[in-house]
Amino acid sequence: MHSNVPLPRSNAQAPAISAPRTLVVDDVSVTRLIIGRMLEKLGHLVTVAKDGAEALELMRGSEAPFDLVMLDIEMPVLDGVTTLRHIKRDPTLAAAAVVMISSIEDVEVIASCIELGAEDYLGKPFQPRIMEARVNSSRAKKRLHEREQHFTRLLEEEEARSERLIASMLPAHVAERLKRGETSVAETHEDVSVVFADIVGFTARAAGRTASAVVSELNLVFSLCDELAGRYQLQKIKTIGDAYLAVGGIAEPRAFHLEQAAAFARELVSQLRSTHAIELRIGVHAGPIVAGVIGTRRPAYDVWGDTVNTASRLCDTALPGTIQVSQAVAARLAETALSSRRGSVELKGLGAREVFVLAAEHPEPRAR
């Protein structure tokens, strides 16, 4: 009998496609035949092997994995215990349920087989009803194990998605603190860049348009904001209506964060104007802020302080299509960016301030 084909059938019906695929491994041909016939009556698709070496060859060469292996312990060439060890160490074979079969009653050998990963042990000679119960039990354990693995993968995938979501919403160092179990994150940053960007005339643009069209345009603008923020190493904080807030220098202190913020603002204005006919007004200020995570069910990272308020007011009062900056920012960018004095502008809640407008040129920020 060729060992890589199913046992010959006389009056047995061909099993359904979903029938369990079972490999019977025994060096005694009569035993292989008896076990094979019993399993066929239980609906199994049976293949046989005369020793462990042939069994491993069949398992590794099979297009579809075996569901169950009935494995004799005492065999020439490669015994059952060694074969079991090979099966359970091979990730491509280890999912198969293995039932050891033998006439020996050595408790230590049986225990070692269970420890190596065998689902059960069946002593010879055995009754068909006992074998049926043991086989069904082993298959049930295998299905349970597969379900556990499936749900474990789902949990791991969900955890990975959650971590990606947290990483996209929070600075990396803050996300790491939350992963470690911290429930309160509060920070002070002495010098960061704050950028507010607002779509000019958005209320009028949205009037009379479908919800889909409005959301689609906002998605286009904010997706570009996200892309450029990543390129220039700014941290997105949030969107507020049709406004976008980002901060530079918050993840790690950098002397050139303000230059990167200015480059981000220039490219954002330029791209939206040239490719989508959308005008922005942008405000940029730099200085100290307080930052932290607020909320427990839906935690959000936010920033506060006069620096944030000033950037917001600079955005509110900027002329359409311009980047308005404070006098302090213009002075700090004097060596790398051109700006023109607009004059004194009343900033709500802050009083009259000298403000400047960055030129449209887009010099590259200094390398890290």
C-alpha cells in the first residue's frame, strides 16, 4: 500500500470536503488498516504512514494540513516520541492534534508525550467506542485551541489598531506614558511654536452644499495638514471646526522648531491655493505652554496658555491668504525668513500688538 494515498474503500462513501484529514502512523500494517477503517466509519479521510520519517514527509508535503495524527510510540527508523517532538517544533505542523497509540504502559513515557503536546493517549488493544471518544475529544480540544488562537489574533490586532490610533493622536512620549499605566499627564514646555490655520470664508463655502461635500473638503484640507505636520515634525493637537492647531518642538526640544513651523505654514498656504483654490489665514506664535491629557473615556492631548491664545488671535485677524506672526516670531526668524510689518492690530483679549506677515517665499528649514 502506498502510504501517501487514502486507504482503499470498498463500500465506504467518499467523505465530504470538510471531513477531518487524519494520518495514521504505525509500523504494523494490520494495525494501520484496523485504525484506518475505524476512522473512516467516523467520517475521516485517512492517510497512512509506516514510520515517523514517512509521516513527517507526508505532513510537510501535503497541500492541506492534517487535522489529526494517530501516532504509534514504538516504531523503527523514527519512533513516535521523536516524531511528536518534530511535529510540535514545526510551526507548519504543530496545529495538528496528536493522539499517541501504544501497547506499553510506561507512565513516564505517556507523561512525556502529553508534555510534548500530544492531546491524548490510547492504549492497545482498544475498543472502537473508546477510540471514537478519544478521537472526538482530541478534535474538540483542537477546535477549541484554534478558536483561542483566532480570538487571540483578533485581540492582538485590536490592540495594535488602538496603539496606532493613540500614536496618531498623541506625541510619542505621551502615548508611551499612557501605555505604562499613567493616568495623569501634565507637562510644561518653555519654548514651542504654535500654529493655527483657518479656512477663509468656510461658512459661506459650506452654505447650500451637501454634508458629504463639506466633510470631503475638510478632510482634504486636514489630511494635507497632517501630512505636512509629519514632514516638518509638528504635533497635531486638534481640529476646531474648520481650524487646525499644531505645535512644533513639543516632542523633543529643538532650536529650529520655529523655522519648521514657518515652512509648514508656507507650504500649506501654497498647496491649497494652487491645487484647490482654498485660501487660509494662519497665525504663528512661540513661547511657553502647558500641555496634558484630559479625559478618561476619550482622552485628548491639549495645550493651554498665553502662547496658544496669541497664536489663535493672530490667526483670527490675519488677512486672507497670509501668515501672521508676532513681533517676537518675526525677530527670531529674521535670518531665515522675510517678513513685513503690518502694524498694530487689536487682538481680542490681548490688546493692540505689533504684527508681521511672513513673505510667500519658502526656504527650507535647517537640517537636524
